[in-house]
Amino acid sequence: MEKNIRYAIDCATSKPNAEIKRTYTVEEIQGILGISAPTAHTLVRRNLFRYVKVGRSIRISKKSFDEWLDCGMPDGGVAYD
């Protein structure tokens, strides 16, 4: 029994599971793309990828952003119209 409890604790606190991110911040996409903060916010406002607001913070779906980036940015990557 004690062995099972120890295994459950190890699984729940293991680094691979704890480090899996499902979202990016605006600052993270800014760094990934090498763009300014206003340009990063413009990309978010253009709804090019899924995001949610948590209070005043914006969290961008990692899956949605990565798909947008990997597919060659359907709008040609242009941040402004």
C-alpha cells in the first residue's frame, strides 16, 4: 500500500507532467517571434489563434499558436492591414 501511495505522489509531481504547458503569454509569443509588444497584441486582437482572458491577463492556446506558426501563417504573417 505504501509503495502505491509513493508511486502516485511521484507520478503527480514528476517534472515531465508538471512542465507541460498548454498556453503562452503575450510576452512569450513576442519572444518566440522576435516582435514588439504592440505587434504581439495586434496578432492576438486579429484572432489569428485562440486565446482567453484570465482577469487582465491573456493566455494564448499553445496548440492553436503552434499550428498557426507551423502552417506558414495563412495571412502571410503580416501583422497590420
